[in-house]
Amino acid sequence: MLYQHLSQTDNRHLPLGEALITQRIADIRKRADYYLKNDIASEEDKTLALKERVTLQLIEARLLFFLPPRDDITLSI
């Protein structure tokens, strides 16, 4: 999905791609939070779920590099 977004040659379609990426991350976060609150089976399980949360935060931070503010996007294709 990120590759499709970055290779987009029509700037009018960029907001849709960004919205889809943002929505997928929100869905993952929602499911991870639910799992952490309702389905933890052991301390090891909890540790892994918390690591997943950190990984998701890293992904979000790194996505900022690929999804710059709207005003900065220019394509010369």
C-alpha cells in the first residue's frame, strides 16, 4: 500500500492513499489494544503485546518520512 501511494503520479489520489494507510494503522492499534485488555494469557504474552505496541509506534514515526505534510508534495513525473 505504501509503494502504491509513493508511486502515485496524480496528486489528487494522494489523500485517499494516506487515509487508507492511516486507517489500517488505526485498525491494528484498536485490535492490539483490545487484545491487551481482554485476551492476555500470560506475562510472556503481555510482554509480546507491549513490544508490538512499541513496534507500531516506530512504524508511525517512520511513516512521517514517507507521508510529508500536504504542502510539501510535488511530483515531476
